[in-house]
Amino acid sequence: MDSKLNKTDIRSLSLEDLKKRFLELGEKAFRANQVYEWLWKKSAFSFDEMSNLSKPLREKLNELFVINAVKAV
């Protein structure tokens, strides 16, 4: 079974939703801003690229989320 099926596409979350998820994970809300910037301004394709996040946080994000490519509609 593909583990991606159980993961949330992090790009599908609004900044406010992302902040809520980070708080639920016991992280500071500003981390959501950092991730959001990586996703939408720096076009990150993996959590490993997010060098201003701790390695344990990047690993946690990798377990819970997937970064799907942006598709033009």
C-alpha cells in the first residue's frame, strides 16, 4: 500500500489551517509561516529543502504530509 494515501497534501491547507496543524503538533505557529513560504515562494519539492526547520520537525512533516506538484487549472 502506498504510504502517500494516508498523508495530507500540505499545499491543500490554507495558512490558517497550517497554523492550527502546527499548534496541534506542539509546534509554534510561526513554523507554519516558514513552511508556507517554502511551499509557495521558494517552490520546495521536499521537506528536506527546508533548512530553517529542525531535522526532527522535517521528519515529522514527512511522516504526516506530502508535497504534491502544483497543477495549472
